[in-house]
Amino acid sequence: MPELVWQTHLGLALSAARQDRRAEAVFYGKQAVNTIQGMRGRQRGPESEMQMSFLHQRSSAYRLLAEQLIALGRLVEARQVFAMFKEEEYFEFMRCERTSSAAP
């Protein structure tokens, strides 16, 4: 269900962005990113290959949100979105490194 929720919010954000309704695009973009963050927090099982690519499959939501924030001149928030994505990316990398180094 959360997978469908973030995809729906991203679709609404994309639609709003195409119509230059940036505030609405930001609203739905934030909903999509928040849902993704929640899904990521519930994932377990470091050996899972899905863990490794989880964020990369969903990076378009982060990018769209940051782009819309930049267009509205909300640069601090855009930087926070990029930082959140990079932080999650680093966390996933480190988790995969620990798993691969622990394997016999």
C-alpha cells in the first residue's frame, strides 16, 4: 500500500509541476518523500538486494521536490531534501558494505 501511496503523490506532484502549480507540487512531493522515508525505515534484512536499490528506484521524488523548492526560491529546504537523499544513500551503502564484509 505505501508503494502505491508515494507513487500517487509523485504523480500528483508531477501533474502540478507541469501546470506551474509549484506550491501544490511541493505539497505532494513532500507527501511522496515522507512516505518513502517511512517505508525505508520499516525495511529490515541487510542482505536484501532490495535494500541496496531502494532509494535509487525512488530518487525521482526527491529530485522533483528539490527542483520545485528551488523554483520557489526555497533553497534551504531544497538543500535539506538533497542532504536527506544523500544521507539515506550513504546509510544504505554502509549497510551493504557491512553485510558484504561479514559474509564468509
